[in-house]
Amino acid sequence: MNAPAAILEKDITPQGGDYEVIRRVIEKISLDYRDQPSLESLAEEVGETPGGLQKLFTRWAGLSPKTFLQAVTLDHARKLLDSGLPLLDTAYELGMSGPGRLHDLFVTHEAMSPGDYKTRGGGLTISYGYHISPFGLALIMVTDRGLAGLSFNDPGDERAAFADMSGRWPNATYVEDMSATAPYAARIFDRSRWCSDQPLRVVLIGTDFQVRVWQALLKIPMGRARAYSEIANEIGSPAASRAVGAAIGANPISFVVPCHRALGKSGALTGYHWGLTRKRAILGWEAGQLATDR
């Protein structure tokens, strides 16, 4: 039986201001992804507050505007890379500052729940191993969900390095297993393996505030730096520069979560948990990598 023409011609587009806001934001992101529009600019575009848009978009779409933007950008990145476009050209085509930012986008991360963190690692099995790296001996710690720890030490300091890292999650079970950590060591320090089809999975184990700071660090492109105050503003806590500095110092995943790109207010390198000499070495290595791309 054929439906009446009146029904066929009926406009079934959802009505209401909320839908129109979501439609405009999705359209804006889909068309202007190369500009990597911020939550603030998207909110201004549709006449919402950043917090209000974040809640509304997440409720309607099931993910945040930022996550939707990342998904759109990744989809375009995969198509460009599959077409044979070089990594550097792909990065610039996507409106990024360079391949370092593209790399950061392909590091996928998740955070343990606050409850998991409060148990101080209870019920968690962490495999660990020591590996040679460009910046000294690397202690790598992984869970079944991904990379959880990366620190550097000099030969002979292995025991102290392990005590430092394991002390963060004292109730976890630790198993020395280089077969589990070796694949991570091979990928982390080999830039040719920073690719989209096999993103490096990272597990952030910390307080809510620490995780927010570490997520902000992941946004800093290779070859760039951010002051503690800038990071504090980015996470919505402009008066918390000192607390941001403490969270950066507590970052358990060196290099991958780039705390070495954070600077003091005056632009000074300030402290680094694994030594200022090593921080300078990492920054120099990154500068050299970018120079080879030009």
C-alpha cells in the first residue's frame, strides 16, 4: 500500500534550537577542519558558551567537539597517506604546524578512572623492561591497555629508576617482561613508525587534574613549547600555574607525553624529572628531526 503524498512530502528534520546548533557545529568542523577550530571559536560561531556547547554536543553526538574534530582530521589524514602523500605534506595539508603535531594526533590515550587511581594500582599488572634509547636507558612499563610509564636513567641506576616509577602505583603487581615492553621501545624512538594505522596506545594513571595537564601536553607540537601559565589557561585553571608545574613533574610517560616541551614563565627550561641535560637532548633531537623534513 502506497503512503499518502502528504506523508512523503513531510519535512522530518528534527525541530528545535539544539538540533540547529549541533548541525552548524558539525558543518563547521567538517568544512574547516584544516583550521582546527577551537571549542571557543565554535561556541562563538553558534552563540553558545564553550561549556554549554561542550555539554550539548556531547549529549547529542556522544562525543566532544574536540573528539569529533580529531575523528574528521584522522579520516582525512588516512586518505592522504593512503594516496601516497608524504608525512610532512600530509601534516601541512591538514593545517598542522608539522609532522610532530600529526604524530601527537596518532597517539591515542585513555585515562584510568578516579577509582582505579585511588587504589594506587591495586589489581593492576604492570610489565616492565629496560631498553637502550637515544636518551639513555629507558624503563618502559605497560599494562594490557597500553603504555603506562616511560622514564630515563643512566646505567647503574636501574634500581632507583624502578623504585621511582613503581612508587607511583605501589599496590600494582610488577613483572619483568622485556618481550612485552620491547615492541613499545621499538616504536617510540623510531619516527618512521609514527603512523596512523597502528596508533600508540597510552594509559594515563593519575588524578583528574594531572590527567588534564598531561592531555594538554599532548597537544604541544614537536618543535614548539608552552609556558606553565599557558597550560593552566588551556585547562581552565589560570591561577594554577604552580599546580600545573607539579603535575608536569609527576608525568610518568616521558617523551611520549612531552613534558619536555613545557617551560617556565620566563622561557627558562626549569626543572625536568630526568635531568635538564636530558631535556636539552630531547629538544635538540626533535629540532634535528624537524630539520630533516624541510
